[in-house]
Amino acid sequence: MKLNLINRFKKGLGKLKVYPLVFGLLLLTITACKKDKVEVVKTPVTVTDYYPNSGNQGTLVTVEGTGFSTNLAEISATFAGVSADVVSATANAVVLRAPLKGSTGELMMKMNGESLKIGQYTFQNLSVQRISPANGGAGAHIRVSGAGFSSIAGPAQVFINNKLSLVVSASDTLLVVEVPDAVGTGVVKVKVDGKEASGQTFKYQAISGIKPLTGGKGTLVRISGEGFEELAEGNYVDFNGKAALVKEATADYLIVVAPDDVKTGPLSVSINQQKITGPIFTVVPPPTMGTVSPLSGPAGSVMTINGENFSTIAEENKVLINGKQLTLSTATATKLTLVIPGNTGNGKVILSVNDQEVTGPEFKDQSLGINKLSPENGLAGSLVTITGTGFNSNAAQNIVSFNGLAGTVISATETSIVVKAPVGLSSGPLKVSNNGAEAIAPMSFNRAGIVTIAGGVGNNSLSLNNGRTSSLAIDAQGNIFVLEVGYHRIKKITPSGTVTLFAGSPSGQSGHKNGKGIEALFSFGTNPGMDIDDQGNLFLSEGVGNIRKVSPQGEVSNFAVGLGSINKISFDKQGVLYVLGSFNGGWRINREGLRTAINLLSFADESRPALNNNVLYKLNYEGYTVDAYDLKTNQNLNAIAGGNWGYADGVGRNAMFLNIKSMTADGLGNLIIADGGANAFRKLNISTKEVITIVRFTQGAAVDGSFADAKVSSIGDTILDAEGNIYFIDINNNSVRKIFLK
């Protein structure tokens, strides 16, 4: 056919213009004509199993394997030379019937002229004809069907893979058996009265372990074990009841993907509706990256990644820069370290923990890099040491900026720069430039620190360290008011730090007298309170049971009298004043002076109450537990946070305080708590009850500056301004001090 067409085509070339492309296509078509036969690859004939291996005439025997003919006419069989009927045939199984007058001997099968030696068949009453299910795990019950199981001499014994198994129930035709631990895959065998019969192979299935044991949606989990189906769809895997995708399957391991709605619980594999259960897979949140240091640098630099929800198993964390995976040196739940190999190029730092991924900042593959700032916060004029690589030893060649504002470089080496923070400093990124290259610090430099507003040891403008607890208030203009409790008077501190007597006796005389400014007299107890309303009026408590009001002009009047023994006070956002009694009880007083008693229990006298969303928070009398009182339901709520003496951040009762001195609400759903025993300020998130440390100071004579350098002696009453800055009384340092946090 091919030759004839080519000759005819050549003859036509003299008469027609034919393009070479057309000629080539025609040749391809002609060549294809010879492919009129499809070669079929024949599956080799193999025998994998047969059962039962004994029985009487008429017993059906199944031969399993591959490559069998499905044409009954092409198959024949003999039992010890006696021909047998072929009942049915598929590509994987042939069913034979044991012949009449058969005898024990070799079972043979012939297929398309090929002889197949199947195995020994015994003619006897005992026969194992079927097991159901034919797969399962330890503890599963399987039904062994057959004949001849009864005996008066002794009970039938059942072996799985030659291991004796527990018979749960028995009859002449049915045995129920429990699968032993670690039995393995093998033939089911029954022994009765010295006779023995074998049936199908039981496929033992077990999960030996999963890796990883933690993760979340999308985590690839390797399930190790035995007896799995080698076709992925033959294995049904669930995480605590939620179906998972099986990506890869072999007899001894499966690779599966944790589902989107995965929950903590056991991982299970079901095969042919037989379920085996493995270890618990624990769902953990995706990782979060905090600081990555450095964000640029040469080969050999040590990178540190700080954050949360890392795996302590190093290989379960994968770090990539610009798509290139790096080798980890160490791994903890909150910190990873690695050595920069060089030649990564510039690109994002990507962290994957058990296939849960988070993208971090960009890394620059260059010689210039910043590892550390010391301190990481400060005020204008603070000296900051920058540690890194690739700096210019000529100080003037290094440009350092604080959130875009240039600092003054004091000194420099190739690995260290000392710079002074500029006037007008604000929180933001710190950058170093050298010869056109730029490096960004791994953390922002924050305008944060502490300054003394007024007073100090040996300073006579204030007198606060007389053994009594004082109180603070701040007005809309930033003026601070402080009680000099031992002198029964109020001092005013302007934003510039000028201290004047606002109201009360210049000589420190006590009494009860209304009037303006220094004409008035007060009689403070041990723990007087003070707060300010939205009109700038001061309200303060006297131990004799009075609430006095002081106008912005210094005019003193009575607001409420006859309240009994009272201490600290606070306003809520609606202008209602809350007054704490001594140890128990309290008052709620509205703007018009209408008072209502409230049943407060077991609180300390020295800390003002904090108000947030109709809940009053108070310090328990023991000094290290925050309690609450629901103003709507009039219910006391104990131990919102704390409950054990000590120092630890945590949630609810897991947090510990040493000695709370004061607390106030920030209007953002948090309480700012002065832990005087720890010389620290802590923050309690009201909704989550989580306590964290804002700053903890070294104890000592007052030192202003960055948090790392500052020293505080003893924390007293605490208030906040509109920007969230903290003001507090440093009792032993006889001063009012301010903490900048932004």
C-alpha cells in the first residue's frame, strides 16, 4: 500500500506544484497506514493464593493471581489427577469445584496450554472456606466460615500467620476470632482433632506512627505502619472524623493532607470498612514571625528568627530566602537560628512549620547588615549602639536615621556604630547607609523610656514618701495633681514640671474647711483617693467619710459626706464616681450626688478601682489577685487574674503578681497594673485574661532614660494620659515620673 501511493505521487509531481510541507504530511499519512496492528502487552500468569486447602467433594476452591484467562474453555484443573469443574473465571480469580471421588494430592491448573502448580489439597471434613473481613487491626473480630470445626476431644484452634489467636465463639461451621497484636499478614489456619486446614490470607493492618504529630490544615502527614492498600483510593484517612486527601500510598506508609477543618484528635485509616486508629494529631496555630535578625548580611552571618508556634524538631521547620531552603542550626518553640550561606539573592524570608507557612520581611544579600540595637528604645539624646557588619570605620561615612530623622554618629568600627537619638524622635525603623548600601534594623527603635516630671530625692517641691499612699490625677491640659497626704494638701505640676500648691494648708494643717485654694483644709486618712471628671473638677476622699470637690479654679466644696471609712475612688466614662470602703463595701455616686451602696467584698485599700464596660476591677486584700464586680448583676467575680504569689506572665490564674500597688483601665479593653513587688508594669487583656509585662525596671535611685538604663525605687498610684503614657508616683524617690510607650 505504502509503495503504490508513493509511486503515484511521484508521477503527479511533473504536472502539479506541490509544496514540500504538503509532501511531508502525505508521507506521514502513508507511514501511518502500516500501523494497522496494535501490540498488546500480555500480563504474565501468576498465582498468589488459593483457599481453602482442604474440604470434601463439591467444595469451592478459589485460586487468586494475575493474568488469568476469562474464557472458561481455556482453563482446566485437576485434584490429584482427577478433573474438576471450573465454575467461574476473572483476570484475578478462578473458582474450582473439588471433584467427586477425589483424593488428597496436588492441585493443578492449566491455562492456554500453560500448566500451573497451585498447591496441596486435602480431602477431609475440616475446611476453611472464607474469612470475613479479610483485613483489620489488632482486636478486630473476624468470622472464619467452613466445616468440621466441632470436636468432643478439644476445641478448635485458630492461627493467624502461625500465631495462636483467641476464639471468641465457635460452632461446626463458624469460628469468631480476635486478631492478636502485631500478628502480621498471613494465612488463617484451623486445627481440630489433629487435622489442619488453611484458608485465605488475612491482611494485618496497623499504624506504627505519624509524622509530624502537630500541624494544621494543609500539613502533609506521613503515616507509617503495615497492611495499607497500595492504591491511594483504597485507604480512607480521617483526622478526628474529618476526611483527608491521600496523596501517596504504599504497603507500609501513606502521605496524607490534613483537611481544612482539622481538629485535634486521633488519626485513623479505614480499609474495606475496617478502621485502625493511630496517635493523636494535635492542631497548633500557624507560626508567627516577630523579629528576623539580620535583614541583610554576608555569608556566615547568623540569622535569628523570633516568633511563636515553631517546632522544636528542627526538620519540621523550613526557612527559605528568595526560594532557597536554608539549614537550621537550632530550633525552639520561639526561636530559630541558621547560618546565611551566601548567594541567596534578595528575597522574602518564608517560614513553613509542618506546611503551615508565614511570609516575613525581605532579606538583602549584601555585606551591610544590622544584628542588634542596644537599647531598643529610648528618648531624644539616648546613645544607641548598633551591632552588625559592613559599617564604615570612618564615622562620618555612616548615615543613621530614626524613622527618617538623622541621628548623630558618635563613633564607628566595621561592626559597631554608636549614635545619638535625635530631637523630635518618633518610633519607627532604624536604618544605616554606607556607600550606597542600606540596612534596616530587625526591630523598630521605639520612642520609649522614663523621665522624672517633678520631685526627686532631696527635692523639697514635693513630699510623697511619708508612709501613706498618695493619689494622682491629670487634666485635659496635661497638668498633674498629686496629694501630699502627710500635709493634707494638693500640689499641681504643669507639663513643664513647675510645682505649685493648688489647695490646702501651706503649713500642712488638717481640718475641714471649704474655700479657695490655700484657704481650704483637708483631713486625709492613710489611703486617700483622687480622680478628675470630664469638666476638670477634682474629687478626693477623706478618711472621715467625706468626698470633697475642687473646681479647676481651686474652689473647694463638699460633694458627699457621712460615707463612713472610705479610701480610693475612680470615675467611669458616664461620670459616675465609685468609692471604696475600708476592706468591704463601697458607694456609687452619680453626678447629682445620689449615692447607692454596693456590696464589694475583700479588696485592698491602697489601689484605686478600675472601670471597664460596667465591671469594676479591684485588688484582692491579699495583694496579688485581681477580682471584679459586675455592676449590672451585682455579682463579685473572683480571681480574674492572678491567685498565686510570684512573678509570671500568663492567662488568668496562671499569671502571678508579687505585690500590686495600683491599676487603671486604658479605655482599650486592658488594665495597666503596677506590680510594685516586681518593680514592673503589667498589662491585663480583659477579654482574654492574658497578662504580659510592659516593662520591668531595675530597682534603685531614680535614673531616667531608656528602659534598659532606667531605675525605679517603689511604684505607687498610677494614671494614664490621653496618649496612653503612664504617670506614677515613685515613692522612695519622692517623685512623679512619666513612662513614654509610643
